[in-house]
Amino acid sequence: MVKYTKIEFLTACAASHVRDGENVFGGTGMPLLAALLAKETHAPHINLISEAGFIDAHPRNVPLSVADSRYYYGCAAAIGLIETLGFILQAGRIDVGFLGAAQIDEYGNLNTTYIGPYEKPKVRLPGSGGGNDIASCAKRLVIMMTHDKRKFVKKLDYMTSPGHLEGPGSREKWGLIGGGPEVVITDMCQMDFDPETKKIRLMTVHPGYTVDDVLDNVMFDLIVPEKVPQTPEPTEEQIRIMHELDPHGVYLGKGK
Amino acid sequence: MVKYTKIEFLTACAASHVRDGENVFGGTGMPLLAALLAKETHAPHINLISEAGFIDAHPRNVPLSVADSRYYYGCAAAIGLIETLGFILQAGRIDVGFLGAAQIDEYGNLNTTYIGPYEKPKVRLPGSGGGNDIASCAKRLVIMMTHDKRKFVKKLDYMTSPGHLEGPGSREKWGLIGGGPEVVITDMCQMDFDPETKKIRLMTVHPGYTVDDVLDNVMFDLIVPEKVPQTPEPTEEQIRIMHELDPHGVYLGKGK
Amino acid sequence: MSRIINTHSGTARCSQLTEAEVYDKVITMEEAVKMVHDGDGLFWGGFGYQRAPIAFAHELVRQKKRNLTIYTCGSEIDIEIMVGAYVLSRLEIAFVAIEALGLANNVRRRVAEGAIEIEDYSNLAMAMRFLGGALNVPFMPIRTLMGTDIVNKSRYRGDKKLKVIDCPFTGQKVCLVPSVQPEFSIVHVQRVDKNGNAQIDGIVGEDLEGSRCGKKLIVLAEEIVGEEEIRHSPSRTAIPAMYVHHIVVLPFVAHPMQCHNYYDYDLEHLMMFHKMTKTEEGWQEYLDEYILGVDNHFEYLNIVGWERLHSLRAKRPWGY
Amino acid sequence: MSRIINTHSGTARCSQLTEAEVYDKVITMEEAVKMVHDGDGLFWGGFGYQRAPIAFAHELVRQKKRNLTIYTCGSEIDIEIMVGAYVLSRLEIAFVAIEALGLANNVRRRVAEGAIEIEDYSNLAMAMRFLGGALNVPFMPIRTLMGTDIVNKSRYRGDKKLKVIDCPFTGQKVCLVPSVQPEFSIVHVQRVDKNGNAQIDGIVGEDLEGSRCGKKLIVLAEEIVGEEEIRHSPSRTAIPAMYVHHIVVLPFVAHPMQCHNYYDYDLEHLMMFHKMTKTEEGWQEYLDEYILGVDNHFEYLNIVGWERLHSLRAKRPWGY
């Protein structure tokens, strides 16, 4: 049996949602590591784009910032935000984007801006960045979150980025060009969205967790299908390669 | 007495309307030659811009096209149309632009598009190019035309570029940011605009022509002030330099 | 003609291919032009004398395409050729003439005989229409055109030509011009790698926006270079491969116009062209000799003559 | 501070000067910051870890500027510094945090205490607002934000934050974001000539549009180069001199952030900063030590230590 940490598991799991040949918005952090892992394994022909302006990047060291110089060397083009978010993303050319969030609701809408009331916020979070744009325009959206009851809420404190908004037809109403969230990856499970209701639905449960663990940690009614398979585990090769990509353990932590 | 051809005279006359330190849209043809002449004589610090994308150009040979590679070598920046017509011109950064026209009316409105009715044109002319944009946005507009009765008309066949439109207040009504036409140079005279009525007004008459010659060759009521001085003649130096700028006589003709 | 296209770098809107199916994007001029259907719209790259896709225009004529619409700021003998040979029926442009030489004679005749319709804009308006198309928004705001017949008169777009509105923020008048997303963008560049990453030397005119606004982009390049050359200077990439569907590599694509750092314009040929097009007979003679009388671009270059072409080659450091 | 500014190349909006009055645009950081008045708006250049105008932020703090508004897509410790020292009262931004490290602690505290107000947009929205400002049109259309609280909630702009309209061409929903034309644009570049022609290495982020949207542009450059260097490669000029009002030349302007081809980020310093700002006391300690405790940028660099700085210098060909 393969030994792995939670972060290694999540990185491999996220990588599985990147398909070969796709145009990918990697951002930073675990999604970037996942995209790089995918490129080194099953998806060698992805076009990795950073919203700061790098196109078809092959960083030899893992970048810390979307604008990190580590994205530059060997990339195919280095331009700017109008190019990446306007000409590429808003024109519908991004296949998959990754986002994290502090809160998510049952339609996959995301909050990355405020905790507490808008008028008197308790905590200021980073804000949208390119998040709203990616959630509006990417063909598929993969959301990565820590699983915590306070994060899976019935009502967001602030809706930064659109998921399926109020359900069927509401993205169309606003002319959003992307397909919306496809999958949510947490440290307990993977969730997708019911095609009829556009509500979040349990998809797979990670080794070591049960369906009930998940249900205990969401504040809305999660759709649970009859069969909930276990999430596949990472391979030795995936773990080895992700550590080669992050030799200093910036994202994976020091110990293997 | 200096000997000069009509074209040499007009080139020197146009050059006199370029002031040192200005941002100038030169285009091609006689205006470009005039701008280059100004730069070599009384206005060494002009920033010569071509709408195709060249900024602060110092062509060593006279360009034939606004996109001519002759503009490139030694210029300060080579970009594109959004830069020159959007960021520079539309943002109000051009001091003086030059335009020619097939027809002009008494408010300095210009036609460079059709002769004859719009529905069934007799002659298709080049169209606006950047002309409308320059006439809308340049702080000052200098118009250069051959003097012909059929060109100084009461009503244009088609209004391509705005002069003072219907008179006082009408540029403001449409929010046009430039000051509109300041002077019209023909092979007979120079005309400016009456500040009250915004109508065209005789300014100077070229050597060899009379006020009556001019009046016989316009189809509207031209304002004639009490005093109409003679247009200053070019200097030997100006003629020498303009031929150095156009050694093959592309614009000035072969013979000196 | 249905070659599967994809690249090492992946292609937008075409992402399900596996490695075995990754083909080269490089095709012949004949193949590229065959993809254009009668009635299609084309963004037409180049500006003035610079990087005009003349060889593409020739092949459109040889393949007898009909009812095409050209979207561009200003073009010169390329439009003259296509209009003269009845390839185009509509133009959405700001400018057509042969700078420094005179009016576009073929356009003038075809307008008079009602064979083409021209929807008139300004250069800024067209450039912004391409920017809007590239951004995938339906319109862009500008502060020109207003008060003139470019606003008041329309050929065939009717009230879809443009709209003058009161700005909802400032109350000022603003002109909205509709974005353009034609079937194809045709852009001529200096060099490209096999994936389609393209570099442009000299000014770009409206080609950055134009290359990104078409549903498919065909890049015509003077030269193909190794991927390393592109990736060594990623800031020089004007058009990333992900936008590029097909690549045609040929020398002297723009002749008798110029291509910065590669060759100067052929003024003698241009003057001959302009003179011959003064009459319909003269134009037909040119058409028969230089376009229909040859099978392809290299035969055209042979007629022009390689000694002449050699004499046009750009000199350093001037680039022309 | 009222030096007459103009250049060899001529300056927009300042065209009546004669040769005798042509002064150099190069001034000191202290002089540049003195031009900023309390209450002014600043476009703030750089993106993420790249080319952040940290030294300018330090000097704003030292000169005790107040009630400034920052317009930018995303900034990190530069905003933390200015917000922490009460220089800013308003932000129109898409993002503030220290990527990879965590939340912006100073911003978090100042928001909680009501000392700053943030008007939230997305990166695309802000970039388009700068593009609109550069184009001198009142708004730009985008297809994002709609359906979310970025549309529904506003801090102080009220109904001038944005407008969702029905497109007059297509009937689709479109979001109009208002253009930005602040008093100043502050942009950090790699190199510049004495006239202000500036080159940027690596990505430009939103700095092309941002540099053109401000009423005055102050360029901070790591290095000044001869005019010949610029004019030898005019296609590399990211910001032509005609936009540039003032130039400040200093090394390590972005430290502890990075400047492509010049130096890498100082991760140790960044982590220290982030850790210290977790408490108000820690932040005050940092502020006293690194910003208020020094008279100018060189003294700051001395405290950081030249050995450390030397170790950060970029290596070829990687640029970091």
C-alpha cells in the first residue's frame, strides 16, 4: 500500500481532473502543483497559463506567485492580464480553472472576500483576484477546499464567484460563458453537481472517511447517490514526481 | 527673391503650423514632409507619430505609407493602432494633426469618402482611415487641400470627419475632445475659423493670388477680414532641407 | 480538407486529442484557402504597406471564392485584387487606396457598378471592433465618429452599424461599435514555430487584436523557426500558439508590399499595378498575367523575378 | 516642487516650452513622493510578487501621506505597508494577500477597525477599468461579475461602482465597469532612458494600461540606459516617453518582492514580514525598524544588507 500525506493525496486527486491537451489556469499553491503533476504524468500537452501573463509555461521550480519569474523561462509567451483574462479566458478558451474558497454554498457559489456582514466584516479575505472571472468563464471549474462545517454553508456571507448561482438557468440568465463548477475536492471527499438541480452531490469519499463524516460537515442538504465509491489513491510515481516538483516542500511540507 | 514651386511653398507653409515640442500626427505625403521639415528647422523637439504604431520617429528616408518600415529605425517605440489612436490620440495627447480632403464645407467638415449620392456614389474615395479620429481628437487640425471650386462646397456629399459641425457648441454636444480645424492651407491661400461663428475665414493669400481669386473658387460665403496679408514665402534653407528629406522627389517632384 | 490540428502546446476548443493524434499545423497555401467558404468573413491583417497577405489574396482569386466580407482598418492592393476579381462583396473598413499613389481604381469601379458594398468606419473604430471581438464582448465604446455621416448613414448593417448612447456614468455621448468575430483571421507574420507561436517585427497595426478575434486563425509566415528560438524570448511572442489553427510558410507573402526586416516594397511593381488598374482592361491583363496565369505563389515570384526580389531584401539595421 | 518637465521627445499637454526650458525628468524618490497630495488616487503597478513599487510605498509612509486611494488588480506587502501606516483610506482592487503565505494581516485589522474601505472588483474588471482610462472612454464592457455580490454590494461608489445593462446589439447582459483616471500612475520598470522610454522584462500584468491611465505617470526604474539602447529596439519599449512625467532611478525598488532579470524575492524577509504583521505590535516594530527608522531607500537596503541583496540577484537565463 502506498503511504501518503493528506496534501499529497489532494494534489494527486486534483491532478486527475486535468486532461491532456487542455488550456489550464493553474494559479499558485496546490492547484499549480496538481497541474504540474498532471503535465509530468498523464497530461503532457497541457498549456499552463498564469493570469499574470505567462502562456504555455514549464516552470522548473514551483512558483509562489502567479507573477513569479519562475513561470518565465521557457514559456511560449509572456504578456499581461488583458491577454490572459480577456482574450483567453473571457473568450472561452480556458478548459479548466482551479479555485479555493473560504465558503461554498450548495450551488457551488464561492466566497473569498469577507467573513461576517458586509457592512461590518469580521475578517477581510483576499477578494476575487481573477476568481470571479475564472468561475464565470472557464469551461470547467475545480474547487479545492479544506473540509470544515463552517465552510459548507447554506448562505454565503458574500458571493465572490459564481457557481451555479440559484440553480438551473441562472448562469444563462447572466450570459456567463463558462460551464460552472464541476467538482469540489476536499480533504474528505469529492463532490460534483446534480445535472438536474445543479446542487452539490457527493461523488467519492476519501480513504479513511465515511459518508456520514461528510454529512456531519456540511450545513446544507448534500445529495448522496446510491453508490459512493472510494476516491482512488495516488501512485508511488505521482508522489515521487510531486516531490521533485516541490523539492523544498513549499506546498507539500518538509517531510515526505 | 527665392524661387520655389507650388508644392515647395505649401510644404513650407504647412511646416509653419507645427510648434516645437508638439506631438504630431504626420501621416504621409506633404504633411509628413512638412512635419519633417519643421523638425529639421524651427521645431527640433517634435514627437512625430504615425498611426500605424511608430512613436517619436526620425525617418532617414521619407516614408510612403503610415506603416512604412522607414519609420522604424531609431524611433522610440513601435506598437500599434490601439496605442496611437486610442491611448495617445483619443486621450487628447496629440497637439496637431494634418488631413487632406476632397470636399470641405464652411465649418471645416471634411469628405474623404464619396463623391455623389451615398446611395449611388459616383466616386469612391479612400474613406476615413484615421481621419475622423484625428479630426475628432487632435487639439489642432491643419487641413491641406487643392483649391478648386468643386471642393469648397456648401454641402458635403458625405461628412467623413468633423470640423466645427453645425457651428458653435456642436462639437461639445457630441463630446468631441479635440479643438477642431484651426487652419486650411490651399494652393491659393490660408484660411482660419471665425471664433464666434466657427465659419471659415480668409487668413492670408499666397503670392500671385488675390482675394477675388479665392472668392471665385469657393461655393459658400467666405468671411474676409479687413486686412488679408500675404502668406510668407519659404526660405532658401527650407527648400534645400525639404529636398534633402525627399531626395528622389517622391513628393516634391523630380526638378527642384 | 480536414486535417486534425493540435500541437505540443494544446489548442483551445480542441482538447480531446491524444498524443498519437497531434499533427503539425503547417499546411500549404492551397489547403488553407480551401478552408474558406463562399460567404465567410475574414479579418484581414497587415496595415498600409506593411505585412499585407497578398499571396493569400491571390489564392482566393485562383480558387474563385465569392461573397467574402473583409474586416480590416485599411488595406491597399490586396483589397484591390480581391475586389477586382469579384471575390469580395462586402467590406467593413476605414480606408482603401494606394498610399502615395492614388485612389483604389478597382474598388472605385466595383462600387460604381454595385458589385461591392462598403460599410464605413474609422481606423480607431475598426481596431476597437477587433479588440471587442478578441475580448468576446459585444461592443466597445469610442469617442469619435459622432456628428458625422459615419454615424448617420449605413450601407447594410442598418442600426447594427453602431449606436450612440448617453454614458450611464457620465451622461456624455459615447459611440458603441459592434465587435467583430469573423470565421477567419488572416495574419501575416515574420516567423513562427511549428506550434504557431508567432513573432512580428516592426509595428503590429491592429493585428494583435485581429488575430484573436476570428473563430479560426491562419498565420502566414515568412519563416519557420525552432521552438527554442521562441521560448528563448517569450516576450517577443505576438501571437501565442493557442490561437493559431493553421500555419502557411512562404517567402515574400506580401510582395509587392513590404515585410519589416525581410523585404521592402516593390515600388516599381506597385506603380505598374496602379497604372494598369486605371482601366478594366489593364486590370484584367494584370490579373491574367500575375494571378490567374500562375498556379501558385512560387510561380508568381518567378514571374516577378528572383533578381528583383533579391534586390528588395531588407538591409540591417534599417529593416527595409 | 514645480520643476519644469519636458524632454527631447516632447511631452503631451506641455508643448509650449522652448529648448532652453527642456529639463531632465529624473528626480529623487523624495521629490516624486512630495508631488502626491493627501486625498490623491494612484494607479499602483506591479502584479503579485513582480515589480511591486515597495520603495515608493515606504516613502509615502515616511512623508505621512493620508487618505490616498489605490487602484490596482492585486498587490501584496506594498498595500500592507501603506494600509498599516494609515496612508490609504480607500482601495479599489481585486486582491490583497501575501500569496503562498496567507492573509494580509494589516488590511484585515484596518478593515475591522473601519480605517479603510475596499471597493471590490475582479482582476479582469480592474484591468479593463485601466484600459478604459487609457483609452479615455468612460467605461468598458465585461462578461464577468454578474450574478454575484460584486455587482450587488457597494462600499462607497454606490451606483457608480458598475452597471449591468442589456446589450443594445445582442440583448445579452453586459457589465459596464467605470474607467479609472487617477491623479498618478506609479509603475516600476527594469530600465528607462532619460526621456522616459521604458522597457519591462517579463510579464506586464496590467501595467501597460495602468501607466497610460493616470493624469501623471511616475516611472521607477532599476537602471537608466542611453537613448541609443532604447532606439535600437523600439519594439521593446513598453512605455513611450510621452506618457512619462517623472523618473526615479533606484536599485531594488521592489525588495522584498522581485524584479524580473534583476533580483528574486526575499522569501525570508517576506516570511518575517508576514509573521510580524500578525500582531499590531509586530507590525509597528517592522514599521519602526525598516521604514520610519531610515531616511531613505539606500538606508533601508543597508539594513537589509548588501550581502543578502547580492544573493538575490537574478541568474541567467532564468531571470530570478
